[in-house]
Amino acid sequence: RTSRTRRPDPRACAMTTSALRVAERVERVLAAKAASKKTYDQLAKELGVTNAYAAQLLLGQAQLKPATADKLRAALPGVSESDVEDMVSTCPDRTFDSDLIKEPLVYRIYEAAMHYARAIKAIVNERHGDGIMSAIDFYVDVGHTTGKNGERRVVITMNGKYLPHVEQRAEDNTAPAPRIGAE
């Protein structure tokens, strides 16, 4: 018998083993950002990503892709090679910190989403049909504008792929669940 070594999928990444390790890495990466005096907008431009995604990368909420790693090294030379490699090889833990909702800006974003949710859903359904907006094939960009009275205003753009709900036809199910005692 010959044994075959299974090659890992090049897209695969290691699970985060320690929240503390990630938190320490985030602290170091944010210190490098602070030392660079660059904004998330500047980093986004250098990395070729949205400003929200640049922030997610530094906060450990998105995986750094190999093609972007060299750009990060150039943009933030204060980030260690081991931290860059960790950002590339580790799957982010995209959990929700329940304490985050207590932060006033975060709460207002949540409040606005909940307040407008039914109206947004009605418009999405009217324009696209029965379905959802993907939060995986999804872009967020944060900007600003000036209101009609000269006030500063925040602009948050969410751009998600539309995913229609499908009719779950038995004949299309390629992996039906096993049935005990079924004939």
C-alpha cells in the first residue's frame, strides 16, 4: 500500500488558538499604524481595499491575503514579519463582542439599522425579489459629506451581493439527510 500525503488547500488557514495572542498582535499592529501616522483611508489606498476592510485587517477581523501582505509590509514597515505571517495564516474569529453595543457610536449604527430595517427589506424585496444581502460578498466604506447647513455628516455605504432564496425542491437536493428506518 502506498500512502498519499494530502496537500492542504492553499486557501485554508489555521484556527485562532488564543484570543489573547490575537489581541496582543492587534495591539502591536495598531501601534505600528499609530507610529506611521497614516489614516485608514491612506492605508486602504495603499492596500487597494476599502477603509473598513483595512481597519478589519488591523483589528484581526479579516484575513490578510498573500497578495496584499507585501503591500501591508510597505505601508506599515513597523509591523513585524511574524505578525504579517500570522495575519496571513490565521482564520479570523468573527465573533460579536456583546459589550461593543454599549459604545455610543456602535449603538447608534445598530439603532439606525433596526429603525430602517423593515423599510430597507421592503425596498430590497420590491427591487430584487425574495432574498437577502450577503455579508460575505460584501463591502463597507465609510466617508463623509457636508450637509445643507454646513454640518459634517457620516456616510456609510454597505454593498452586498444579492442572494435569492431558492425553492427547496427535493430533486435538486444533492445531499439529503439520512433517514433511520427509511426504505
